[in-house]
Amino acid sequence: MRAMALLAGIVFTTALQGQGTAVVSGVVRDEVGNAIGATLVVIDPDSLMLRTRTDASGRFRIPGVPIGRFEVRVVRIGFRPHSRMIDVAGRELDITVELSSVPVPLDTVAVRASRPGLYGVVVTRGIALLPHEPRPLRGARIEVLNEPHSTTAGVDGRFAMPRLGGGGHSVVVSMDGYGSRLLPVFVPPDAGVEITVVLDSTYADYQRADDDQVRGVSWRMRRATNPSAFVPLQEIDQEAKHLRDALRYSYSLLSRGLIITGGCIYLNGKPRPELALTDIPPEGIIGIEVYPPNTLLEGDRLAPVNPGTPCGGVTGGPWGTIGIGRGRAGRIPMRERGNRGNVIVIWTR
């Protein structure tokens, strides 16, 4: 019996070796031949989700790739996304990828800084209809979504985040009594950027309601469990036909292993169950929240849902307008593990 078991084990192992895997390696360069470091390379995102990043010389190496035909996606902020099919047949496959640079969209006043990180000043002009000369806002809060970076503005309105790495980021700037802003920011690799943020005073109920919705982005991202992500403007392919195609190349989604499955859509804080991602063009979008399918943005909180109801909604009630969850604390518990995202909150200019 022992000999038979040993023989069976040898046969099983030989069968696995016969199937085999390969190493896919290569180099990523720009249109003039310069190496591009910190580029995300993903093999077959919809099933395998094997991924790595290029080193300073633009090289990458992904072991354990099964024999077969797969899609490779290559993504780097500031460059047009690249996709190709590869046939893995032998033990090694080496490829060369060329990326074309594209302008990075920004809507803030930004200048390059000699030191790495994000720096800036927060000011106010008072009421938008009756502006005065800008003055600094002491105590304004600056938070980077998807990153553990936050700070407050000093007495002169200035702030500094020297440890914020290069790439595309979304920043929420807020202060009680002023309208919050959700800003796309691009920090150059091995350099820095300085921005000027202007907050207007709020004086009407509708302005305060709008402010709650913007602050809610930060509140939800801090309390949401994985898999979840915020996709900034810089990661949204502006040349895609619709939002579903645009999100195929999102760095935040690919790096976290998130797969968009459509589902429940909110637009600027309001539920839009009649919309699909294929109905929405990418133009004018400044950021997108993505949450797993067992989550619903109900009223002012993330809540569990009943999968049997339309779009995973709460039985017996419509979707609620999202807010920031004032007075609540603690982390929302994980209820279902996986890498699917179908609760989509879209923010436009």
C-alpha cells in the first residue's frame, strides 16, 4: 500500500510538471527609449491577476504563469495604458512594451517643487458671490484618499506632506463652515508639487448638504474594508468609449486586484439605478469610489445588503442619499471576501 501511494504521488507530481508554468519578463520604455520604473504590469486581470511593478531600469519578472494565451495590461500614470495578448508556451517569455506619454489632467494651481512630496496653501475668498482678498485658513484638514497621509494647515494656511510618493492622488480639503473640495493631484516621481486650494464659505443649507457629500468620500474610505478603492481622475482613460472600458486600466483597481462587475451606481451622491457603466462617458469625472458587492451606501453609512433585492438594496426601502456619517465611529466589518466591486460612486466636476 505504501509503495502504491508513493507511486501515485510520483505520477501526480509528474503530471503537474508536465502542465508547467513559465516566467514572463520584459522591459517597459517610453517612445524615445527611456526606461519607465514603477509601472504596474498585470497578467490576465479578470482571472489570474498576476502582477508586479517595474524596477528603476524598467524591467519586470512574473513567475508562475500557466501555459496558455493571456492578456497583459501595463499601466503608469502619465502614460497611455497598454494592452496586448501573449502566448505562453515555453519556460520563459520576454516582451518589450512601449508606452506613449499623455498630459496629466489637473484642476488646481500647481508648480513643481524641488523637494519630494505634496505642499501647498489653503486660502478662502469668503462667499463666492462676494469675494474678498484671499486669506489663509488655519486648521483646514488635508487628506489623501487611498493613502495614510493627512495633515492640517498652519497659521499661515500652509501644509506639507513630504512622504507622499509620486503618482496620481485624490485629496480632500475641508474645514467647518467652508465648502470642501475633492482635488486630483499628480506628484512627479522623485520630485514634488505645490498647490493652492481655495475654499469658499458656506451659508445656505444646500451648500452644507453638498459639503457633507464631499466629506463623505473620506469618511467612507477610512471605514470601508477591502476590497475597496478610490479611483482618481488621472487613472480614468479619457479616450475610452465609456466608463466600463476606462476603468479597465485603473492603477488603483489593478494593484488591489479589484474587478468591476457593474452594479449599483451613485452619481454625485444620488442613486441612479437606471444607469450602467456603459451609459457614462469618462469626460468630466474627477473620481470614483468602488466597494464590494455586499455593501450599500444607505443614508449616512456603509451597510450590509440583501443580495436578493434589486441591485443588492435594502429590503422594503429605496437607496438613500449618501453622507458622511456624523457621530458614528468604528470600522465596518467584512462580510464577504472577494475581489468584485459593484457599488460605484461617481463624482463629476
